[in-house]
Amino acid sequence: MSIIEDFKAQSAIEYLMTYGWMLLVVAVVGGAIFSAVGEETLVEVSGFDGEDVQVEDFAFSETGNLRFSIESFDSEQVTIQEISLEDEENTISWTGDLDLGSIGSNEIIHISGVEEAENAQILDLDITYDSGSLEDLSVSGEIQGTLEIEDDVNILASKPEDLQSIYEDLEGQGEEGEPYQINDVGELQAIEENTGEGTYYELEKDIHAIGTHYWNNGKGFDPIEDFEGSFSGLENEIKDLEINLPNTNTVGLFSDTGSDAVVTDIGVVNADVVGKDNTGVLIGRNRGEVSSSYASGGSVVKENSGGLVGRNTGSIHYSFANVDLNIQNSGRTRAGGVVGLNSGEVNNSYSFGDVDPNDDAERVGGFVGQNWNGGLIENSYSTGFVDQGGQNIGGFLGEDRPEGTDNNNYWDVEESGQSSSDGAAIALNTEDMQGSGGPSNMENMDFINTWDTVEDDYPILQSIGEEVQLDAR
């Protein structure tokens, strides 16, 4: 098996911006950024012992795409100057000026046109790079990939232009019992063509949305507005979604959901969502019903921001968030691990994410920032670290004003770094919440029908898979 002579290697940005709609296979190696699909994927990377630059992933697709990630392990700025790949017959070279960054930074390299990989491909790889003031350093080694996979993943590197046609071609009828079927991120975006009441959608499989990083000139996925329909994730996940709208209010996968909307059984994983007022990974402003859903990833927001939902006037049940919130504004802030501003109902849910406000930010909590106008929060807990800001900073709830209902809620006083919380939430030590300590100390939470204990870990919800919850922690 060989590489055709005139192949061209490109950086991730060059390749994605050039080809737009494309098929790639990506593989998982020890928690790296790629995701496996289809049948079993086996990948080995060997021979790279360089202290500054390492190859993190190496995978072939059946349709002739090679993809790998180069990661920096240097405290200095690393700039890749040349990459050379060689097999027994041919050599391909990439020459450029790719700024890789310092420790932890990575870039994806793509090569198109590689012959079909049926068993294994072994390549000699040489990388020439600069590190700070040192130039023309090099690292060499052998990389080997073994790939057995049924289908390629459809990763769209630009927002589809004709969403109406995509919508019209969706399988299903959009009715209860025969919903529209969503199979990729383009079809997910096409939901915006019909968000009306009584329209039903289902996510048929995990969606890989890493290409949204390049959509709309870096602004990412367009939040789905005014959603009044029903969306069921069927316990599937949307992975690597990016939304970058720092000056836009009401931002999330769904920007806002109406009173008749239902969003259930969906996970949004490794999301990177940036917005302003009313921002959440799943929903910016929720007026409908959310159940058995979750979010993980990073969210950089300003006001009324939550890991799952920015502002809630509807209901949220049996859900969780593990999103680290980085609150960039000061003063008028409502930020919480699950919900920023709540005047609806939140029950039987939990948060693991850390909340990092500015020094003078207000109304910040590990679970809800502000419970407003009689909002209800019950049978829930939070564990995330809450950094000290200005006023009304709490381990579970920042501010309860005017007084709402806060029943049977708990927070980890050790992990949160906060000894107090507004409302009636109860502070517990870590050991009092984990394992058998949960039923003993988290009174009135239903450990028969709703919650399960985990040895040496916090309670999990019965409505979401155990492995999913533990992997998200």
C-alpha cells in the first residue's frame, strides 16, 4: 500500500476551508480530541519521543483521508516548518509556517487521496520546527495506523447554503411517531427551517460537530431560534459544537424554546459556547420542558448564564451539567452551574462545573445564580468550585430574591470552596454525599426511583446511563 506522489498535506484550517463538505474518519487515542464511529478502530502511534512535539492521533478513512494531530509539549511557542511522510515507495512533504503554540496546543493535519486502507499503514514521519528562539529542530519516528471502520463521519466544515433543501429531504414526517430524523450537523442546523409547535425531531446517532469551528467566519453554529417543537436525542450526543457570539444575547444550541417545546434525552459534549446575556450550552432561554439531558464543555459568558440553560422560566428535570463557566463581566451577573437565572422549576438535577466570576461579579452559585420571582429548585446538588466574586456568591445558590422555593438541595462545602449559600440548601462534606453517605445525608431525595448511589462517588440519575455520567466527571 502506498501514497500517491502528488498528494498535498494541509493544516486543519486550510483543508477545512478549502473542501467544505467532506468525509473524515477520526479515532480516539487516550482521551484525545477525536471520536470513533462504526466498527472497532485500532490506532497505534510509536517512535515519537521528542520533548517538544508529539503526534497524538493517526487514522485512515476508507475513502482515502489521512488525519493526525500534532501537539506541543514545549513551554515556548512552537512553529511547524516542515512535515515529511514517507512509505516504501513515495514521499509527501508539507512546508509552511504553522504556529502550534505552547504546552497543550494542537493542530490537525489532513492529507487527501491516500489509497484505501484495508489493514495497516506504516509511515516514517519527520517534523521540522522552531521552538522560541531555537530554529530548525527536528523529531522523527514511525507511525502506524490500523483501521477497521464501516462508515465515514460526515463533518461539515462550512454551514450548508441550502438548508431548505436539506430540511425537505429529511427522513420522516415531522409528526409524533414519525419524527424528522437528524443524522449530521447540517441536518441539525436545518431544524431552523421549521421550529413550529407540533413538529417532532429525533437525533438518530451521535453527531460530530467539530467543523462548526469554521462556520460563519468563526462564529460557529447558528443557534436554533424560537423552537416550539419536540426534540428527542434518543440518548445520543452532539460532540464538539462551537458557537462564538460574544456580543449576542440568548445563545445556545437552541437560543430560545417556547412554552410548548420539549427537549429530552440529549447530551451536548465538549461544547465551546460563547455568548452574552442568557447563554447556556443547551438552551439560552428555556420556557418549555427539558428532561434527561446534559452538557459538558466550556462556556464563556456574561449575564444570565448557566452550564445547561442560561435563563429558565420553564422546567428542567433529571438533567446535569459539567461546564466550567468563565464569567467575563462584572456587576449585574447571574451565573450558575446548571442555570443562571431561574424563575421556573428545576428538580432532580446536579452540577459538577466550576464557576469563575470576575472579582466584583454578583449572584453566582454552584447550581443556580439567582432564583427569581418564586422559582422552584428541589432535590438537586452541586459540587463544583465557586470562586469568590463580589456580592451574593454561594456554594449552591447565589441569591434567592424575592424568596422562592428551595427544598432538599445540597452542595459540597469542601469542593466548592464556599461555606454558605443563599436559600435553604444544606452544606455537606464530600464523604457525606458519596456512596452510602448520599441516602443517609441527602434526605428526601428518592434513592429508589430517581437516584442511584456510586461507591466513592456522588449520586447519579437513573434516567441517564451510568457510564455517561461517570465519564462526564
